Amino acid sequence: YNQRYPFSGVNFLNGALFFKFFNSSETLSLTLNGLTSSWSDPSKIQHRIIADVPENRYFDIELVDLNMDGSLDLLLSINSETDGKLVAYEIPRDFRTGVWRPHVIAEGFKPSNLIVLEGNGSPGSAHAFYPGPPGDRIKPLILLTGDDDSNVYVFESTADNDPSVWSYTKTSIFYAKGTVGGPAIKDIDGDGYAEIFIPAWSEGTLNVYTFKP
């Protein structure tokens, strides 16, 4: 199967591909499903648009159980010059025909520079993670790079043990002049606590933080 689209990224779930688009003229999020057929036969592939909002630039996606209800959710960032968002979708049991329920975790992101140039926007990539040893918390935290707003944020659920609650606190853990690149999260020293690697792209530095008390 070979098809050309202006994709900016892709993720995979149970035989389905989730595509995100980053294009100045058309922005879509969709799924192509090949659960019971070969990807080599395009006529057997099904197509489902999840969201179609012309002013949205779907920057990054991740499949993760955010509220720990036993079902995967779609975590995505919407990059914008004026009103970027961090959004989660509850994935229906039948993701081809069911209702995708959106939850806006945060909004109002925009570049920090006084003069916004073409291509500038915020936020950037989002990643769910656990900061410490297993059992410390139920729901994962969310790490979000602000991209051109110069920050890196951590979001924490306001109700760790309630799957129905989708509200989060937002904390900026890093600031640098200019653009902040995509971070990486890994416990590299084996102490049970995650380290975060943050590239300050405009400053040309790599910054490392740990969640160890």
C-alpha cells in the first residue's frame, strides 16, 4: 500500500493507523483501518475522520490510557499562533463508528516572541509518563513542550483515583529563550525515577532534570 498525504506523524493501534496532519491549508486527523485485510489491498482499507477543524494544526499524537479506565485514549497537541491546545479523546470501543469524546486539558498556548513568524506556534509534543516507582500514582503525568512559547510543562490530574475527572493542573518546569525542542523521558540511572532531557533549541543546550526527591 502506497499513498501520498501531507502527514506529520503516525501511530499504530490494533491494526489501525492514526495519522496527524500539519499543513497550512488543510488539517485533519484520521484513521485507516486494516483489521481484517491486507494493507496491500487499498480497497479493503477503511477511512474515518476523527476531527476536521480548518484552523487546527495537529502537531503530535500518543496512544495511552490517561484516566486508567482500562481503555486507550488519544492524547494530542494542536499547534497554533494564537490558541494552541492539549486535548484528549476517549477512543470508543468501535473506533470506526463510535463517538470520540474530546476533553480539552489546556488551551491558550501561543509563541512567546513579539513578532510571530510563519511556522511559529505552540504547543509542541506531548508525552504521558510516570515520574517514579510503580504504585506511586495511578494516572500518568503529561509532559508538554511549549515549542515556540519557550516552556516545558507538566500536567497532573486533579483526581488521581477518579477515571471520570479530566481536569489537570499545569506547571512550567523549564523556560528558555526561543524555541524548546522535543524532550525525552527515561530512567537512565536505574534509581526508579524518570529523567527528562530537554533541548533548548535556540540556546543550543541540552538540559537534564530528575524526579528523584
